[in-house]
Amino acid sequence: MEGHIDSSFTTEQRDLFASGLVAEIGVNAYAVWSAIKFFADYNTGHAWPGMRKLGEKLGLSPMTVKRAIDTLEAAKMVRIIAGSTKRKGQTYIARERMSVRLGNRILCTIVIDYVPGQLRGRINRLENALATGEDDPEAFAEVEIIPGDGFEWDSTTRSLKGKVAAKEIPRAPDTDDYHRKLGEAILARMLTKK
């Protein structure tokens, strides 16, 4: 059984809408997040548009932009690096959120910095690690794991702990009942190990 990240097209078009996150954060925050991504440096992901500039580009007041950035930060969709001088201001790093699902159940959400020059390779590496089950420390370097409902992340063992009801596990085609139940029991033991 494997988790799945839907990274077809871009997470912006799939996972954020499918998960309901865009509705949760609101259209202003979504627009500000998209604009920060537009300003992102290709190699570092750093973006430094001021609130006034973001407001001008989006037709929003500086106060609306400020509230949107606060919302994005709380949703872990942007990271803020304080500027060293008043003149430089803040540097933003937009973040991508991708849900790992088992059927319709979200096991966890993986959050990574949006660095355009590295994003596709990072997502492919994460997908491969999930599909093969191999321990690839580089795939999970510099990611944040947000556990789904009923789960917790153990950073010491780098594992997700929790329970999944057998009825929530998608049934594989052409699997006889004995092997399906065996697979469900094995997965349940793995997820509840402490």
C-alpha cells in the first residue's frame, strides 16, 4: 500500500483546490501566494516584493495584503525571513503543500519551499520514496510534515503514527480476500507501532 501525492500539472491547480485549502484561506491569500511565487528567484525561491507592490499588482490594499500574508504564514504556505535593514524589508518564500492520501484519507501533508529550479526534482523524489517505501533521507530533507487527523509525526523515528480502519484502505483489484485482509493487518500494525 502506498501513499500518493497528486503532483500532476501543479499542486496549485490540484491539491490546494481538492483539499479545500483555497476556500479555507480565501481568494485574497491565494492571490498573494500566487504573486509571491511570481516574484520568486528561480534558484533560491526568495521573493522580496513589498506589501505595497503586491497590493498594486493585485488591486488590494496594503492592509488586505498584510492579513493575507498572516493567513498564508499560519497555513504554512509562506515562510518569512526578516530583512536585515528597514530598506530591504522582508523576504518571502512561498511553500507548496501536498497531501499524502490513502484512498480518501489524508495521512499527512508535506510542505516544501517553492524553489522553481528544484521543485519538479524534489516532488519526483518524494513520490518515488513513497512509492518504493525506501528510506531516502534526501527526499525528506528540509520538508515539514503536518500529520492528518488522528496521526502524529515522530521526528525521532521519522515515522507517522496512527490508525487506519481496514474499511478505509482502498481495495486492490484482483486481490483475494485472504491477501487483502493480510495486507490490511500488516499496514495497521505498521501504522500503530510506537
